[in-house]
Amino acid sequence: MTHHNVEELKDMIEFCDERINSKVLAENGESKAVLFAMKKEQCMPEHTSPRNAFIYLIEGEIEFEINHEENEKYKVKKGDIFFFNADEKHTVLAKKDTKMLVVRI
């Protein structure tokens, strides 16, 4: 990323058939902004975030599941923002080809 440039987030990352693609946009201490591109049915295995965070969906749709709980599944669609807490075990499944920005704060 070049400073003093105007760019569209969706154009800053491409899909990859073999894996989830990611690109760090900014990092400052423990805060971090990362773009992800996930093809339909790609899944981020269970993990945690060391900080509170939010996801902004640029395009597509995901299912965000916390602690493998059926009542803790959230559908997040294009244009949505979803906040979650540090240290919550979660998985992310792409229901459609998806590009998203994840920001740890």
C-alpha cells in the first residue's frame, strides 16, 4: 500500500483456488488490518484473536461460528460489519466468494 493513494479495497487482493489469500494493510503494535480473499467453501479453521476485532465484508458472505455453538453462528453479508471479542474460539466459512477486511483493535 502506498501512502496518499486512493484505492478500492476489493481491488487490492485476488482470489486463490489453493488457499485463503491474505494481505496485511497496516500494523501498529498489536493492532493490525488484514485483507482476506476466500473462495466459496474455503474455511479458516478454529482460532482466536489476541485483541478485540471486527470484520467488514467488502463482497460475498461468510458464516462466523463461535465455540462450535449452533446458536453462535452469524451470517455476515456484503456491506456488514461484525464485531467479536479477543480470545473467542471461532471459525470462518465462505458461503460465497468473499473479500473482507479484518481489523484487530
